[in-house]
Amino acid sequence: MLVIGRALGSLLARIGQPPVIGEVLAGIVLGPSILGHLAPGLPAAILPPSSAPQLRVVAELSVVLYMFIVGLDLRADLLRRQTRGMVLTSNASIIVPFALGAGLAVYLYPRLSPPDVPFTSFALFMGIAMSITAFPVLARIIDDRGLAHTPLGTLALACAAVDDVTAWCLLALIVGIAQGNVQSAVMVVALTALFAGLMLLAVRPLLARSVVGVASSEKDVPRNQIVAVLAGLLLSATAAEWIGIHAIFGGFLFGAVVPRGPLADRLKDTMHDLVTILLLPAYFAFTGMRTDIGLMTGTSAWMLCGLIILAATAGKFGGTFAGARLNGMDGRTAARLAILMNTRGLMELIVLNVGRDLNVISPALFTMMVIMALVTTIATTPVLDALGEGTRGLQSRETSEL
């Protein structure tokens, strides 16, 4: 599975696609969507049901570690200069697609909703599903294209982080409504704000005091500091999972509060290849193996799927573009940011699985939304290239345009 994912990633890289797409497609090829139709018993032999819980733990740990590395790379100096733009753009990129998704639910509800689901729960879930940006996949695309240290990449990651945390809080609210427990959903929102405040106001100063002057280079970093930071990472991820906003945000936030310097550089150099070459492709492939595209049958189903893709793209692109323009960005930069924010990928799949488990969406709608997530993610790189001169051109003009 890992070899196929890397091979597909290398092949797609030749036509401008990020390797992550190949890793997702490898899982789909080896899962029920393709291999399951050709040899029905083979996917279960590749991934026995009894091993799924252990593989899920490894997969989720890999994405937590990767988001920790992304947090270590976050340029706080650039972010502080873009706070107003981040807030305005991220809010617009949530409100507009949410409204379009809820409006589309009026048309989809009698056709694709399970019979016993209230319209309110269905419409709210469609709004959330349309609002998601794939934080891990977006981070991988930005990293692959060399945009991690640019204002555009930093702003896109910050907006995606705000988007997804907001979406997780809203999703918790919807789950509470679906389960008749709104009080617990409100508690998730309150605990998320408290968690972020503690990380920024307490953990960050504590880490800064503990590492100042300890090491002058990566080789001088004490081993006990590395152990302490990794322990803190796991505690942060566990806390985020306990709150209900997903462990990856705990990993990202902890990486963001680690002071820049020899310790952060040592952690990045030590973990980057292991996570991106070995662990993370397994996560993407594992998730792809749980997707069954074979449920799409008939012309009408594909037309509805096209309508969902159109609404999702128009909402996310339009909302982000409008917010960026209102913040004073030029048209080309705003369009590039909007294309990046339209990346949905596997965070969308996580949300869709929640909806499927709650029986808020039907299997057919689940499949359509999965296809929408893949199409919007695959479209990111070629459209981004069409708006600029490629990675080198993007990097050379970021400062003047933002």
C-alpha cells in the first residue's frame, strides 16, 4: 500500500499534482471502490477488520505528528501582521459555503436524506460539510510547493486552522442537537477557547523560559528537552481529543507555541522524513481504503454530485475571495488564497464519517460528498498554477502582494 501510494504520488507529481493525491488514490484503488469490485475478498485480506483499530491509531498518530511539524514551521511574525486579514477571511470562508450548503439541503433533503432525519439536522450538517478546509492536506500541499514560509502559505494555514476549529465546534453542536444533548456541545466550544488560551498564555511562556540559552545549535539540544516536548505534544493532542475538536489541533497548537530556535530545528530535522515518507502516506492510504465510490449509479446521481461540487466550490472560493478582497488583497493573491482554501481532502472525510455514523446522511450522499472532497483537492494545484508562474513565481512575489 505504501509503495503504491509513493509510486502514484511520483507519477502525479509529473503533471503538477501533490504526492498526497497519489497516497489517497492508492487507498481507493486497494479498497472497495476498485479492488473490491474486481476481487471482493481481497481488500479484507489486505486490511483485516481485526487490525483496523490498531492501524487507525497509527494513522491518527502520524497526522498529529505532521501537524506538530506544521506548527513548528508556522511563521508567527508574518501571522501577527495578518491578524485582521485572517479573521475576516476565515469568517467569510465559513459563512458563505455554510449558507450555500444549508440552502442546497432544501433540494437534497427529499432525495438523499435518510427518512427519519429532521431537516434541521440535515441542513446544518450540509452547511458544515461545505465549510471544511482540509487542514492536513492543505499543509502538505503548501509544504510540497515550498510555500510554508511565505505570507500566502502562512495566511492559508492560519485561516484553515480557524475554519476547521470553528467547524469542529459547530459539528459538536450539531451532534449534540442530533443526540438531544446541546449542553455538551456548548461545553466543547467553551473548553476549546480555554484550551487555546492556556496554550498561548501559559504553555508558551513556560517553554520559552525553559529553552532560552540552553543550546546554541541543534547538536547542543539536551535529550531531556526533546523528551519533554514530545510528552507535551501527546498531552496536548490528548486534551484536544478529549475536548472534542480532534487531536490534530492539539498537535498543531503545541508546535506553534514551541519557541523558534535550535530545539525547534532539531525536532523538525529529526521527525520530518520519518513522518512524511513513512507514516503520513499510510494515513492517507488507510483513509482511502475506507471509501467506496461504487455506490454512485445512474445519470441523476452524477448530476447531483456535480451540483454538490459546484456549490461547494462556489461557496468556499467565493467566500474566501470576497473576504480577502475586503481586506485589501489584490485579485490574483485573493484568488490563490481562495483556491488553497477550497482544498477539502481528508478532514472532509472525517466529518462525513461522523455524519454517516449518526445516520444524518445516506450512503449515496456520503459517496457524493467524498467525490466532491477529492475533486476540489485535485483541482487545487492546476488552478493555482494557472493563476501564477508556479512555486518560484509565487515565492518571489509574496511579500509585495500581501
